[in-house]
Amino acid sequence: MAIKVGFKSGTCIKDIEMNRKYPGREMSQSLSQYFNLNTKYFYDEYLENTDQLHENLINYKKLKLPKGTRDTITPSSYLNHW
């Protein structure tokens, strides 16, 4: 399995299983595809939430809000909005 997803050895997979190492974006995508998950990344909420971060920030900047409400919007509430 290590070779199929791009690891150099099986010890890397053991490190992930024991929470000693986290896969990067490309490796996480490979693991997700290997296990036929319906998520882009392998059980990684951070990677899922930051996948479209650049586009989300641009949209956030363009968001037109009534005067005085901009201070009540937080990045997490904005991401939940989309």
C-alpha cells in the first residue's frame, strides 16, 4: 500500500497510524482515493477547510454587508455560510 500511495516505505504509514506524522496534501489525497473516501483528503479537517482558502478569502473580501455588521463576521462563520 505504501508504494501505491507514494510513500517510500511502510514505516511512514505506521507513523501516520500512530499520530507521529501527518501526510501532506498530495499524500492525503492519494490515501483518500486509495480508500475510496468521499472526501478530498484523508480524514484531515484542516486540509479540507483550507483547500479553497484563497478563493474563500477573496469572496469574504467582496462580501457586501450592512454597515456595522462586518465586525460580527468571523472566518469560521463565513466558511460555514458557504
